[in-house]
Amino acid sequence: MSMLKVEDLCIKVHDKKTTDTLVYDVDLEMEKGDILGIVGESGSGKTMTALAIAGLLSRHDMEKSGHITFEGINLLEVERKVLRKIQGNEISMVFQEPLNSLNPLKKVGWQVEESLRVHTVMDKAEMKERAIQALRDVELDNPEAVYNSYPHELSGGMRQRAMIAAAMIIQPRLLIADEPTTALDVTIQAEIVELLKRINKERGTAILFISHDLSLVNSLCERVLVMQNGLVVESGNCEEIFRNPRQEYTKKLINAIPKNPFFKEA
């Protein structure tokens, strides 16, 4: 049994007069330790697919069909209390702009500890020690100072590392990274990619990496799905897809890649 298996995933949004389909019949599969990329332009359905896997789409405003099976549990049908145990504990997510995800009124350490408060019975001292170690694990200098800082006091790269620390603090089996480097300059992008590689190698964490940047995907991922208008138009091994793309859309994305000295060319 695969760790994660998505079959025939469709996502529809209804308003009073029309129904819009955002994702059509998406299939994907991941084992422990896999790194899978999903690429596509804005509106391609890649983030909606990721949010569905993470269980973060509304159950009332959207119609979801198909299967998202994680460790034998269909996340589209499971009771909310079971899903909450999986979220943050087994599946964690890192978002594009941490400044929008972090609470500006709470110190970073308190926010890194959130999963510990939800999923463990640690006391305050234990949580603080674990959080500082998590910040150290993502290679933040002076993690004690970061722990006691507010989000606006950190740089963009530091905030993203703090978000990764929060996502990894309970060592989930699957980390979903949704455009985690978009707001960062190319040198910091390279550092975040190397950090994700290290997390994957040292902890065996599977990573689902969402991006519009094929050079990043090619640098990090083993396999890739290319999405356009809610459909998977091409999939396979990264090297094969990028060297011999079959679809015109994929060729277009590859031709649009800017020269980046920090990542191998597609």
C-alpha cells in the first residue's frame, strides 16, 4: 500500500448559477521518502490539489470527489476528528508567504510549538526546548533569539525556516511545500531547497513540492506532474520530462525558465 494515493480527484466550486471545476481527475502516488513536484502556472490547480491532500479545503463550499488515501485512510470521507489528528502530526504544510501565515501578535516560538500543544502532553519547558531544537535543525543562527522574536523582526528567509521548523517539529511523514521560495531571492531559494533535501535525506520525510518554477523542481524533485487548467497534462521522471517534454505546454514552461546560477538547468 502506498503512503499516499490520490485517485480521480475532482474539485468543484458552486455559486448560485454555475459550477466551476478547478481540478479534473488528478492521480498521484507517493511512498515514504519520495519527493514529488507539481508545476504549472497560476490557476493550474496545483495548490488546490495540495490543499485537498492537506485537508484544508472547506467541506461546505466545495465539492470534492475521488479518493485521497493516506496510510489506508480516505481523507475525503474520514471524520473531522480523525483528520485533525493527521493534520500537523502526519501531514504538515508550508505556505508561500510566511508573513501571511504567522500571527504578527505572537512570538515565533509560541507558533512553532503549536503542533506540540495540539498533539502532545508536553509541559511548557519541554515544548520550549523542542521548539528551540527545531529552529536549530533548520539552521537558524541564535535559535533562542528567534524563539523570542516576533515575525516582523525576522527576514523573509528566516521566517520561512521558522515555518519549516513548525511544520517538522512532530516529524510528519509528508511535508507539503506550496511555493515556499517564491518571495525569496535566488540565494535564499537555493538555501531553502538544500534544507528540504537534507530533511528528506535525514528524516525520510516525503515532500510534495508545489511550484511554478521548473528549475527549482528539477533541482529538488525525483518525479513531476505538470498541471494546466486543472488537468495533469504530463507526468514522469524529472530528467525525462525536462529533457524530452511531450506536451507543448510543458515546452513553454521549460522555455520560460530564467537562467539561475544556483540550480541545474532543466
